[in-house]
Amino acid sequence: MSPAHAQLFLENFHHVATFGATDANGVDRQAATPEDKLSRDWFAHFALERGWEVRVDGIGNMFALLNWTPGAPYVVIGSHLDSQPLGGRFDGAYGVIAGLHAAAELDERVKLGSDNGSISVPQFNLSVVNWFNEEGGRFAPSIMGSSVFAGLMDEEKMLGVKDLAGVTVREALESIGYLGTDERPEVAGYAEIHIEQGRILERENLTIGAVDYSWYTQKLDIEVLGEQSHTGATAMADRHDALVAASKIVLLVHDVTQKFEEEAIVSSVGHMTLEPNSPIVVARRVHLVADLRSASPEIVKEARASLIEDIAKIAREHDIRINVNDFDIRDIQYYPENGLELIEKAAANLGLGVRRMRTMAGHDSVAMNRIVPTAMLFIPSVDGVSHCEREFTTDADMVAGLETLTAVAWEMVNGALEDEPKDLDLDDVQDQLSQDVSAR
């Protein structure tokens, strides 16, 4: 990639970071907000000024289509432009902007090669995607747009999801002009590049991660129902305080990880609302979401069972009702072996250090990997922090990742992952995972 191309990419990346920018160098660009619209408009402009087709589907996913081979399906590359509240500049946006610039580079290569006869037209067309609501900060669940695309979530149900203000996904997309009706492209493969959101690459002084599997994920929707009463006039013995009970559940979720080997499972409560949320009223209802993740489904299921039992005890102790429901359960996803080899080859050809690694976080690639051969790449995150304003990745690592993605996408549009076998020996894979986890 020429220095001019790399410089334009960096300029575009830092420009998009101004949409929803915060005072602490982060972004607040939640799904289907005015800030999100700014990034979407920029995406569309980037594509249209290059003569690419732009489509928006029924859940707000955006596709920039490069039509080289009439009638051929598309290799899709990209990520998402929405952010967490007070989130970072790099999460998601880097993958979309890198995807656009990789596509621009390949478009020039195809057109030049076609003109002088030096290369054949690729087997597949190329598309860059901006998935809707990957973060799930405003509308739960996360990974919404790609999951609807992959047939894992129902579109109408997701359009009816409401944010805390009671606004539905449908209403929010309509308000910014991105509730589309366009046909979804036929897909032959998918590639995504993302910041690691961890410290492995940084600690090992490596530039590229080739993601080989995703952790098992399980979320619990927890509703604590107490009784509203006066904070001053109600005797302590007569209270049924939903918030006190909920606070104990938060600690249970945190402490359940201590029942297992270190780093075998992670847990958190990242979302909580209470009613009526008045300083002089004992809370009558608290809603929270618990998140459990591990490389072992059995560990997650054991942790869940432990929590269910302990939550029932809290309900009895406080004489209140607590409803617990499972949702957003994601099985381990194994990425194709020849996709891993493709990433490793591309990195090696560029002189970049590379290693295989798992992803503990969810990504759009996890949904897409269920329906098409998928390659997932990581670049380093400074200090391993993410989903906060301090999130940071160097320009040099971003450019190196862009060059690697461009090489991977070129091989994919020329059929590199077309013959990936679908029947994996999961026993062998699980044995390898056990060895991998033990090694760490």
C-alpha cells in the first residue's frame, strides 16, 4: 500500500472519530442516534463518490457494493460504526474504515489489471458493510444487525426492541433515514478486522491475531420485584427493597468466578435500571443483565446453576420475587482452518508477527461464521482497554492491519475460502482448546 493511501486512511479514520467525539478523546455514537447518522452519511458518501452501489436493508445494515463480476456473490468485509456510551474511537469503526480503504485499493487493482490484461476479474464481487447495533448499548441484544442478516434473530422482533426512553429500533432508524428496504447481497465469505480489546498481542510484541474460536456466552435477564415505600417513614423490618436484593445479586455474579480456576470464566453486570428511581422512595423494581463467558460451556452452565440457586435464596430472605430468564446464548464458534492459514500467510508476507488466539468478546464475525467461511483478524490494543474513552491503537498498527486485511480480502475474492470443509471434528477441536486454555 502506498504512503498516500495509508495517509488518506488515517485522515479518514481520525475524521470519523469526530462524529460523537467526547472531551476525553472517546466517542458516544450509539445506534441510530444523530451521531450515528453522521458516520452513516460519511460511509455512503465514501462509496457513492467512487461509483459503488449502496444498499440499506430492513434492519439498518449498510452495504457498499463493488460489482466486478455480473451475477457473482460478494465477499463482505467490515464491522460497525456504532459505539458504547462514552466508548472508544477504535472499536468497530476501525474495521469499517479499513474495509472501505481495502476495497478502494482492490478496486483500483481490478480496474488497472482489467485495462492492461495483467489480472483476471475476481471470482467474487466485494462488499463493505456497516452492521447495525453491534454494541447493543442502546438496544439489546448486541450483534443485532449481523444476527438478523444471518437468520439468527427475527427482524420484526428486533425492530420492536425499545431503548430506555421507549423508542423502538424501527422508530430510531426511521428518524435518521436508515430504515431500508433494499435486497440483502448474496454472500460468499466474510472478513473482519478489529482491535483485540485485550493485551496478548501487546505483551508478545505481535501485530496480527488470527482468531480461531470464540468463547461461549450466556446472559441472564434478571428482574427484582420488591415493594415501593417511603424511605423515611417505613420501618426497616417492613421494607422489601428491590435495590438491596439486586446489589447482592451483582456481588454474586462477580464472585461466582472464584468457584473456578483463575481466568476460566469472566462475569459482569453492566446494565441496571431501577424504579421509581426517586431519592425518597424504596425501589420497587430493579432490572439487570448478567453476562457469563468462558471457553467451556460446562463452566458457564455450572456458574449459571449456582447463580440461580443463590438468587432464589435472596428472594426468600427479602420476601420478594425475582424473575430470571436466559437470553443471548452464543455457542463457541470455530473459524475455518484455511482462513487462519490465509491470515498467517498474509501477515508473514508483510513481515508482521502473527499468532492464533481466541476472542472472549462477541463480534459480527461470530454471527457471520455460522453461514459463510469467515476470517477474523485482531490488531493490538494499548493496555488492553476497550469500551472506554482511553481505548487506543497506534496509527502504525492500524495501517499494518489494513494492509493485512487488503491481502486477505484479495485472496478471498479470488476463491481462497471457497472449498473450506464444513464437517469439523469438534472432539479434536475441543481437545485443542483444552490444551490452549491450560497453556495460558
